Amino acid sequence: MAVEPAVEPRLQTKPRNAALDGIRGLAISAVIASHFVPGGFKGGAYGVLVFFVLSGYLITTLLLKEHERSGRIDLKAFYARRALRLLPALYVFLVVALGMSLLFGRELRMDPGGSLVGSVLAFFYVFNWVDFAGLQIPHSMTPLWTLSVEEQFYLVWPLLLVLMLGAPLLKKHLQGIVLAAAVLFTGLGIAAYLVFGLMSYYRSWTWIAPLLLGVSLAIAQHRTQGRLGTELARLAPIAWALLILVAAYPPTLDSVVTHAVVVPLLSVASCIIIARSVDGATSFSTRVLSLPVLGYLGRRSYGLYLWNLIALETLEHFIHHPALLIACALAATFAVAEASYRWVEMPALRLKHRFERVQLA
């Protein structure tokens, strides 16, 4: 194990990567469309997959950069950063959702007992296992399942990374180990679907592979000093075509082909687009992803994700015209997300920077 330096390295600041914010912006737009479009924009369900891949990439990149600069990874600081990034906005959402169910539960069809149980499960990041217990949780709280999947992964992955970086043989084969694990969890996801059916969609094992492919991309980028995006440039149009095709003609989630083929292919396509977005080269896709409107959506994607469904399902009890309902729900979602960004998330992020060794958008 490396000896901890006497002086901690200074924070390495970098400007935000506008293209990465754009990827977040596109992903959250797809998710919101899947909730708001009458009849459902089913392709939007795959927006969460992009978030998983991007999340695996970003977190692992930060951890590898920290290890490269200081010879160690400060796990306490890592978990402090995660808590400051995620918990304040989540807890505000849970308090509001629980308060609404207690005060207006009958009008909004939000069972107070179910809201309380859902809040406890979300507090401990096990929300994605809720239906196994046969519990009735308000539908407006269902977006919390992805947060549980991510945090369960990040409870384990940094620990494993520290162990592997400290063992020369494992460190040497880190890329291969991660890819092998991604293949293993892909198979596990397929087997789980065959046993449990569609409800396996919400299980952690179904989404570990996309997270690990993001991790693998971070390792490859780190070892090639960021040149991987340039090497994959010719594949970027194919990756975009695949994402657009699935968004326009989404395969059903209730299919073994989706778990065996579509999810792995979309995960790889997401990796290619992410790698191309961070290689520093200017291309048509990076110019599109860097558009201010996508950056705005991307920076507020966490609040938009938390609040869009509860805004829609609350207002639908008072507004019955479909177009007016969507317009008012979008306005409410953006208003609350902006308030969350300015007065909850940003103050917490200013504290988060005290625990950073390196910084990446």
C-alpha cells in the first residue's frame, strides 16, 4: 500500500465538459418524455441506461485520477462527496412527497403508509427491491429505483477498486477483470429475466453490466491518456444511429432479446459517444451536445429526474386537458428543479468540493 503523502494534493480544477452535460440533457429529456407523452414514449426508458454508463465512467475516472496523483484513494472523502451530491435533494423530495401524502393522500391517491415505507427504503437506497415485499408505493416515487441501483454499486465498487489497485497482478489485469464481470452480470440479468420476468428490470443485477462498461471505458481512457475517443471516432456515427433507432422504435422491455442484445449494444454505443465527447476533438455531435439548452438540462438533470413524475401525477387530478396538463406539469417540474439546483444542490456542492482531490464534470 502506498504511503499517504504528508501534504494532500491541491484540487485540480477543470471546466465542465459541455458535451457530457449535453449527454445528461438528452438522457433526462428521453426519461421525461417517457412519462409525459400520451401513450408513453417507450424509447425514453433507455435514457436511464445512458445515465448508468456515464455514472460508471465519471466516478471511476475521478478515482483513478486521484490514485494517480496521490498514490491512494480516500474512501471517506469519496463517500462524503457522494452524500453531499445526492442526499440533500433526495431528502427534500422525500419530505415533500411524504407531506403531500399525509395532507392530501386521499385526493392524490397517495397512501401515507406506502409513502412512509417508500421513503424509508429510499433513505437506505434499497427502493429497487420494493415489490419483492408486496408493498404498495405511490407511483410518483418510482424514479427512486435508479438511485438505489447506483448507490448499491458505489458502496462496493470503490472498495474493490482500492483492493485491486493495491495488488499488482489484479491491477495489471484490471480491464480484463471488469469486462469479464460485465459479461457475467449480463448473463445473470438474462437468467433473472427468465426466472422473474419483467420485474427483473428494477433489480441491481440487470444494470451492473452498463455501470461496469462505463467503468471499463474509464480504465481504457486512463491507460490511453484520453486517446481512445479519437480511435473510436469512426464508430461514433454507428453508435448514434443505434441510439436513435432504439429511441424511435424501442424494443419491448418484456423480452429476453432486450436483456441479451439491446442493453449490451446500447451500453457499448453510450461508451463510444462518451469517449468521443471527452477526447477534445470538435465534431458535429460534440457541437450538438454542447448546445446551451442541453447543458442547462444536464446540469439540472437530478432535480428534473426526481420531480417530473410527482408534478405530473399531482396536476392530473386538477387539469384534465392533455396538452394543458403537460404544459403545466413541465413548468412545475422545471420550476421545482431550478429551485432545487440553486438552493439545495449548489450549496451542497460547494461543501462537496472540500473533499475533492480532482474534479471532472
